[in-house]
Amino acid sequence: MTANNRPSMLLWVVFLATLALFLCALLVLFSAPTTSLWVVAILIGEWGHYFALLALGLAALGWRRGRLGTVTALLGVVTALLCLSPVARAAMISRALPSRCTNAFGESRAEKGRAAPLRLLDLFRGIPARGVKTTEHVYATDGTRQLRLDLYQSEQRSEPQPLVVMIHGGAWSGSSKEELPAINRYLARQGFAVASINYRHAPKWPFPAAVEDTFRALEFLKTNAASLQLDAKRIALLGRSAGGQIALAAAYAGKEPNVRGVVSFYGPADLVLGYEKPSRRWVLDSKKVLENYLGGSPEQNPQTYAAASPINHVNAATPPTLLIHGQLDPIVWPMQSEVLAGRLAETGRPHLFLSLPWATHGCDANLGGPSGQLSLYAIDRFLAAVLDKGL
């Protein structure tokens, strides 16, 4: 305090910083209204334990420094608790997750993978990804355009490996095979070959181009399985966001019998529903995205929307499915995974819907975070079930 008992400039700065952090921390309770705040929501939700330490540090600076200091300290403590709430809620989910996986996919016989759904130490040390080799391959050509994939494999492999095909997001119109590669390295360390593919983008190449490219990548990998040390009879597809829709559409098409399972991170399953209940406008203009991908609105192209919606293709032969979705996702609303899980249940197909109450779109950006750890555990159990013994 100054001599006239007014708060110092430094204390005001500390208070304002604490207030700003508190407002950001509310994004673990409420869905982000803008693109910038969506990015902040990922940071708070998946790296919140670090922000909690910052909040406690700000609280300590305000402690016993007059009325404003007391308010700052209390606000800092509340902010720290908010930032830690994803970890606390993840711990609660982790208690039931092993039994949920067993009920969905059977007892685990995996020798590798995560022994526990959540480890507090991994929040800070992360998930190791050493000992992995990456090679790039051209899997198809489209005129002068080359479609490429990156193949992640353990440097210590000695026999053909089951294959996981990774399909990136990007609203069907952007991003690339280099998107969020940490999970590719993780899975490669667990004994899987991971092929992260590029595909043709909308609006120049609308649906079903990306799905067709997935099958072309599969054909290349099967043809070259011997030289690449792949077990092409054991394949799983994994996609995030738009890539989740592509992965589901390819898996549910029934064209590739060696696809034994599919994982969708926050992917849209009913594209008519996606058009009727679009993303939050200031985060993403999803109606425009869907029109670019499907050549118009549902009224203009009802058959295309029906063909591109995985929910319409669930049947008795649909492969086992793992759905992972944050409840605060403002881009692909969680109802997309909810309705697909309901359809899979009605049809009696093996599936698990892992709902993450604090999480937003892109919640797997930090594999060591609460969403990342729970997701990796579920994926480990899922891949062990569908690729080792089959369901």
C-alpha cells in the first residue's frame, strides 16, 4: 500500500491479471463464444494445472495487502480451483472408465498402453514419443497433384504391425497430415503403424473425394504391406473433426472388410443436423463449410447429405466405434456423437462414447492433459480389442 493507503499500481496490475485469468477460467464451464476464446478454452482446459499455479502465485502477491489484495487473493484461489476442475473431473471419469471399456469391448489383453486412465505426473512430464521413425510416401496422384502420407513406425519393430490410418481435421478444406502428430508417435510406440494421410480438399474436391482418398491410401498400404512391414488384415481408422466424419463414412461404407474399428474425435455424424444446428457463428461459419463440402444446402442436395452422414449407414455389420467428444465444443456440438451413440446402441453394435464435460473442440491437443490421457487410455483399450482379438 502507498503512504495514503491507496493500492499501489503493482497491486492493481496483479488484480487485473487475476481477474482476466478468472474470466478465462470460466471457459471450463461455458462454451467459447468466439474463435480467440475457443483457443483459450483449449489452453485452460488441457493445460489448466499450469494456470492454476499462476493463479495461486497472483493470489500470494495480493495476500495481506489491504482490501484489494484480499479480493485478489480470494479471486486467485477461486481461479485456481476452476483451472484444476478438469483434472478433478477427469479423475472421477477415470474411476469408471476401465469398467466401461470392458463392458463395451471386453477384457483387455494388451501388454502395452496406459495402465491407468489418468496419471497426475503425466500432466507435467507429458507422454513420451521417442524411438519412432517417420517416412513419407506418395499413395496416389490426381493429375499433377501427389497425395502423400506419413508412416510412423517403431524403430524396434520386428514383425508386421497392425495399421491405424489417421485422418486430419480442418473443415474438409484445410490442414494436413502434419496435424497434431504426437498421438501418431504414441501409437507407433505401442506397436502400431500409423499412416497419417493428406486428402483432397473442398470446395474444389467436394464429397466424396476425401473418402475416396482414404480408400486409395488403404489400397496403397495393402499393396505395399510386405515392404512396409504392415499387417493389412488388421486396420483401424482414426479421425478428428472433419476427419472424424471421413473416418466414420469410410468405415461404415463396408467396402474394406479389414477395417475392424473406427475412432472419431468430435466428428459430425449427421450433416443435416449439423446444418440445422450450426456451429457458433463467431467461432466457425459451419453452414458455409458444409455447403462447400456437399455442394449446397440440404434442400439443394438431400441425397449428398444423406450419403455423407455416417449415422445413415449404421447396420448390423458396422465396425466397433469409439466416440470422444467435449461437452463444451462450439464447432461440432456434442449432440453429433450422442445421436450416433444412440443409433449404434439401437443396432446393437459395440461402441463407447467418452464424453468430456470440461472439454472443447481440439481437446486432444495436449496428450498429457486430462482429455488427452483419458482418450489415450480408451484408444489403447479399443485398439487392443479390435485389432488383437476382433469384436
